[in-house]
Amino acid sequence: MTTSDPKGSAEPTEIEVVSTDSELRIGVFPCMCGKNIGAVVDIEAVAEYSKTLPGVVLVQVNRYTCADPGQREIEEAIKEHGLNRVVVASCSPTMHEDTFRKAVKAAGLNPYLCIMANIREHVSWVHRDNPEAATQKAKDLVAMSVAKAATLEAQKELDVPVTQAALVVGAGVAGMQAALDLADSGFKVNLVEKQPTIGGIMAILDKVFPQNDCSICILGPKMVDVAKHPNINLITMAEVETISGYVGNFDVRVKQRARYVDIDKCTACGDCVEVCPVDVPSRTDQNLTWQKAIQIPFPQAVPSSYFIDQDTCLGMDLIRCGKCIDRCEQEAIVSSDTARYIDFEVGVIILATGFNPASPEKIPRLGWGRYPNVITSLEFERLINAAGPTEGKLVRPSDLTKPHSVAIAQCVGSRNIDTRMNCSNFCCAESVKCALLIKEHYPDTEVTIYYQDLRMHGKYFEEQYLKAREEGVKFVRGRVGEIQQYPKTKNLRVSVEDTTHNRLEMLDFDMVILSMGAEGQSGNFPIPISCTSDSFYIESHPKLRPVDTSSAGVFICGGAESPKDIRDSVIQASAAAGRAAIILQKGRYPIEALSARIMQDKCNRCGTCEKRCPYGAISQDGTGKFTVTGALCQACGTCAGDCPQDAIYMPNFTNEQIEAQIQIALAENPEDKIVAFACNYCSYRGSDLAGVSRMQYPTNARVIRSICSGRYSTKFAQKAFELGAGAVLYSGCHLPADCHFQTGNHWMAKREPRIRGWMKRNNIDDERFRVEWVSASEGKKWQTIMTEMAEVTERFKKSKPKPKKPSAKPKKKTEPKTKAKPKKKTATKPTKATKAKSSTKKSTTKKKGGK
Amino acid sequence: MTDEGRNQELEELRKAGRPCFQCGICASSCPVFRVAPEMNPRLAVDSVVSEGHVPVEGNEWLCSYCLMCEERCPMGVSLAEILIGIKNISSREGKAPKDFVESGEALLASGCLSPQSNRSDKKRVDLGLPDLPQPDLEQVKLIFEATGAYEVLEKNRAAAKEEAE
């Protein structure tokens, strides 16, 4: 890397103090980036121009500002000249903003007082044909950044302490795994389970695919581990009532229902069951058999203790019943037990609330509930389970005889726009396993699987499918249309179109198993996390942050996120525990420095901001005051974009700063200019990509960067048009789901009609305003938009002989010409000019040829 | 009907049928398919969607419009409507089956699909039912004109004649 330009280092001696504000000392560092910028933009002219800008006390050109020597120069300049704002005119802020902020910080200045002007991706790389206009654009961009720099404020980088404990909600296999991982890492875990035992759905399965190992045999030891772990506080029969606070500091209140049995005293001897006179359908056995009102879900339950079903128990006193109390030698039954609240603090939350097996009740054509021999896959699990109601003998519920032919119907409750649109992921493998289990126990039973698409996508799944075929399981492609029952024999007639052979199959079976999908059950958890339409929690990013949620410090795993099998649940649980441990282990959590603040004197308490915030960061206190919780705010600015009172202060993206940028962008020949707003994560990166790909487009766009498109207030477009802008672009991430901040683009889209209405009232052509969705990969689209909008400004210029503008035009038009031209002539080096010109010719001829 | 109109109509049918993933619930629920396996609503939709033309066999005319297929379709495809659309297109090409053309002729001539017989009139008198209202043929003609049924009839008559020759 070369050291700094000799001219640049000589410059500090010629300091020009133009600032009216004696406090303001801005340093501008235009970078040549070798030839990347220097070959097109006349960097000396930009430097000269920068010196005339208000507040600028130092201009220093560098060949490579980002290189070590360049950074050191900035540091030295800050110390030497007492700079209090730094503007680096070089590449995109997405590239080196962090680099320069660190350099500035090293010199003792607040990093948020450093800002960049993008004269590479937005100028030199995309305007190679037109060095003159490119230089003018570079000057404008520097001026815009300097104007913004003048009002930048130092931001504190704060962090909050993190309580070294976790809450895991749901103790199915996913919740248990997450709790064990965190507990093994040394953190306290509060594991809350709704049911009287942990284990979830896995605990009631017989064998689990693809190896068909015994479910409870592999889960049981894990359940015991959870119960015995010194770091796990297991709270069963409980639900989370309220959660307040934020990442690192959640206050949790859990409501635990009365169990009426002392866990510590109960030895699970089962004496009480012998005397209990009340029969209730067994939940564990899918209502296929009876249990008593005092019950234990299954022998391996953890905690290993009975509980009393309050709804069916006759009463725990001697007048009504009380037999169990009499019988219990341990005196474990506590008739006075009541629901209680348990309060604790945690730093992170993992949601592992699981899914509900879909209910076939809503599908009358398949006859479940009316025809006894139509059973669900979970009911089958209990029938084939040695611990189930039939001790592992597969029988028909109608007459308890062994079925000779069994049909399995796939996609019940899934892949149907009326119930659940999506595939339930695990049911194909589950059904093949069921078929194999039947074949294993009763090889002479005929098993037919009616499937639509058999999705055996997992590791070892295809082997299992092959095995099922070898065992003689019949596979027929076609979804079951309807099931009818023979009234006397209770046999079933299944109507399916065999879609491979285009013929109707109406065959009789002794039993039909409905392969049930999963239904989400999220949505009623007391913390705002968005859910899909079928009630599964939505992850922060579907690919790169699959276990994070939009709420910092809250993670999801297992069936709560989407239907999945045991292996995937465990993988995801460990991932969630790992992500949570990052926060816990550090002990402190940084707060977004640029979080929104509400100016109470301006706020009229309309509450719009609270509705806009996707993070629930804005809340109203007892006095009606709205405040922002810094630890929850992600600084998208959607609240500020819609605040009717302009009462929300978005640090370093304030209304004043953005309006100042608009004003400077439109200072000269406004009718020529496009004011383009681009959001940080998609559109701005898309525009950068256009630069990186050297896609040439007209020079009249002035891009204003914002964190999210939700920040673009209607006022910005209005202000730009009032100042005579030729065109205005609002660009954001693609609808519906690309927004980095979830909903910013939606709220921006909702402002479009309001802006168009205002334009109509003010006789502004509709085509002069555009809303576009540009992703970070759509450099080409950015180029197209810029070219099309340049045509719009061209048309607008021609069609506009209005009295107001022409009077302003000649003055402004003549000024820049006289200003810009002489400077260029003196400053440009001959080699650069010729090179630039030759490249111009080349590209113009290319363009013509192409067209 | 112009080619363009026909293509547009076909395009709309294709659009309506695109969500179909060929699961076969419609066919297995169809009462006609049970007795006449050539009438398969799934394959009718498939030929429109993936082959881009209405099926030439004319089996759709067997559809009894019971709407069972629509009721059970997991993708919410309006199969019966697609079948009606197919019938509309093929009838405009003169491919309507003979009995449907005859019904059309009868409707035009007498205002009802099945002619009133003396026997049924007598039965009504016996049962003390009022006389059937007489159809207004002018109104029927207006409907035929407005819906373009005249041209369809004409086309089918011509096609029948051609075939006879």
C-alpha cells in the first residue's frame, strides 16, 4: 500500500476556517482509492470544493484512506487539529464505515461522529463516461455528508447486565435438550412444562424412525437427567403468565396449577389408583382406554409422582370421597393444594412449546370419530406400544380383532388450503415406520400406503423406504377421497384414485390409519413474537438466524418453530441453547446506540409509534407517556417515519439531517435531480452492487441512506418536490418478508397512496415518484430504475416552463458552470483526462452497438 | 368467437387450474368417475394446465355438476367451473354432443327442456296442481341472443350436417 498523497499531507497547513459555529471542526478526507475513484473523479477539485463548505477546517486527500497509514493520518489529524467531526469521502459505508469509526474511536472521538460519502460505488464506478458530471456529483455527496456531519451527535455505546439464568418453556424433547445444554454449560435453567410430566409427544411414541429404536428407552434416561440436574429447576403443570423486561433482564411469572400430590413424598406405588372410583379417558393413550382421577401419565413419568385431575375428582374430603387420602401410606396427598405463582428473573428465553397433532375432526369425509376403525397415527402408536392399552397387540377398536389389511392415508390435515397449507415434514417417514412395525409384528397383514408425494428426505430414510418395499408394503400414489364403513362388519371401504394408472380404487380394509400432520400452537405467549398464519413462531431470518426471534434474547426451537422430527428438534434445541449461551456467557448485552427517543414536549400521545414498532420496544407508562426501551429497539425508525408530530428522535437519521441532505442535493438544478432514498440492508446494497458491477447509469441521482425504508416519512418526498426535485425514489426490501426489520417496508408501502394523493393535489406528475423494491442482489434493477427515472426528469424538464422555476434556473445554472469548469481545467492531470475520455468513447460506442 | 377470445378463455382456465397438484381427491370423490372412468376431472384439469388445450374426447359433458370435487379439493380449485369452461370452449367449436344440441333446440322452440305431455298435464289436474305457466318464447330468444347461444347452436348444427355428409 502506498503512503498518503504528498499533496494531501501538505494540505493541513492551509487550513480554511469557514465555520460560523466556532465549535464545529469538520475534517474531510477524500480518498482516491488508487485509480478507482481518482481516474474518474477529479479528487483535487472535490478537495478544493470541500474547503469552502461550512464547518470544514481540514481537507486531506489520501490515495488509500482505508490502509493503515490512511487511518493513522485520520487519527493524527483529529488530535492535531482538534477535529470533532470526520467525513471520509471514499467507498460505500457498508464497506468501511466500521473501519473508520474504529480509527476515529482510537483517536478519542466518539465513533458516531464519523460519516462517509460514497463517491466510489455511487460515482466513479457508475459514471465512468462522464468525469465532469461525476466530479460534480462527488462534490454534492461530500456537501451532503458535511451538512449531515454538522448535526451528528455523539452516541453512547451502552450495555446492560445479563441475569445468568434461562427460561425454557416446554419440556418435550427439544425443551429438555435446550435445558440440559444450558445447564451443562453452568447456567441456571427454569424449565416450565404445562403437563404433569416432561417428555412431550416423544414419550408416548412406540418406536422412532429411521432406526426404529424404542422411544421411551432413549428418552427416559434423558428425562431423569433433567430431573436430577442441579442447575435445572423443573416446574411442571405450569404456564408462563407474564413476562416483562428485555434481553438480559426478563421478569417472569409462572402460574403452577395445583397437583394435590406432594412430589417429594409420592413413591408412585399406585395404591391410590386401586381405590379411586372415578374413570376418565386416558390422555396418554389417546382416549383409547380409561384412567383414574388420580393418575400418572405413564410409568416413566418425570416427576415420578401422581396427580389428581381436578375436573373429575369427586372431592378430597371424607364426605365426598377422599379414599386416596385414606389409602396413601406416605401421606403424600395434599387436599389443600392451590395454584401458586412463581416469580424469577432470567436473561434469555427459549420457547420449545411444540406443536399439536392435527385433529381429524375437521375432515368428515375420512370418518374419524364416526368409524371406530379409523384411527390416527398417534392412536396407532399407543396400540402398537407394549405399554399401551392393548399391551402392544394391534387390534381393531370396534371388535378387538387383529386387522388383516390396513390402509395408511397420507397428508391428513396437511397440504390443504383449508386446514394447513404446508407439508408437516415428519408424517411420511412416520407412516413408513408404522407400516414396518405392522409387518414386523404381523407379517401376513397387508399394508397399503396412499400417498401423494412420499417425502423421505432425511438421513437413512430412503433405506427405510426400501425396506418397507421389500417387506411388501404397497405404495399407491393418490390421496384418499373418502372412507365409508360397512355398518355390520365395521370394515372400511377406501376410495382413492390411483393417479399413476388413472383408475379408481375402491378397496376394503379392516383398519385405516390417518397420518396426521401438525398444527402450530404459538401465539398466546406473553411476549411479542410474530407467528405464521398456521401458528408457528417466525424466526428472525429463515436461513441465517433460524433459532433467533425478532425479540432479542428470545429463541425458538423444536415443533414451536415448524413441524419437525425428533432429530431436527434436538439439533435446533442445541442451536438455540448455543445462541442463548452467547448472551449469558458474556454477562453484558450491548444496546443499540442509535435507538429511538421520544421527545415528550412534541408528543401528542396518539400511540401510532407503539403500533408501528415490530419489537414491542415502545410502551405507554401509567401517566400516558410513551417511552422507548433501548434494549428492545433496533433503530429501524418506522415509528419516526409515521409520527404525525415529528416527535421521535432517530439519532444520526433525524428529520433535520435528512432534510438538510435533501436541501443540499437540490441546491442546484433541482429539476435535474433524483432524490433516491435507499435502505441500508437491501436497496443501498443493491445500489452498491450496481457500482461493484460497474453498471453505468445517468449521474443525476443523489442517494440518501437510511437504516430501513420504514424511516422514509411522507414529508421527505414532499420536501424534495417542494424544492423542485425532478424525481423522488423510495426503495426498500422486497415485500412481503425481506425487510431486515420485519415490517418497515409494509409501512412505507402504506405511505405511497398518501404521497400520491398529495402529489395530485399539487399537480405533480405521478411518474416523478416511484416506490421500488430492490434487494442487495439487484444491481441491474437499480441501474434500470436510475436510467428510467433520468428519462422522467428529462421529460419533466422539457414540460416545465412554469413561472417559478425558470426565474430560479438561470441563476443557478450559470453558477455551477463557472464554478466547476475553471477548477477542473486547472486541477485535472492530463493523463487522467485522456484516459477518462478514451474510456468514454469506448463505452459510448459499445452502448450504441448494443442498442 | 375469435381465436384471441378463445385463447384468453383458455388462459383463464389454466390460471384457475394451476394450483392443482394432481392428488386425485377429486376423482376419488366424483360419483360420475365411479361409473364412467373416462370422465376424470383431474385429467381434464391436467390437459388444460400442462398441455394447454381442452381435451378432445368430450368426456367433460358427463359431469353432473354435483360440486363434490370443489368441496374436497385441498387446493381450492374450482374443478366444476373449469369443466364448464371446457364445455363452453368445445361447444363453440361445434363439438357439443348431439343430445345437448337437441336440448338447446328444444329450449329455443318450446321454452323448456323436456316437452309438456298430455299425461303430465292430466296428472297435475288429478293432483289438484295449477297449470304450468307457459314459457315466454320472446324472452328465451332474448337470452339466446344475449348469450351467443344462437351462434353456438348454428355451429353445432353445421358440424352435425358435415358429419352426416
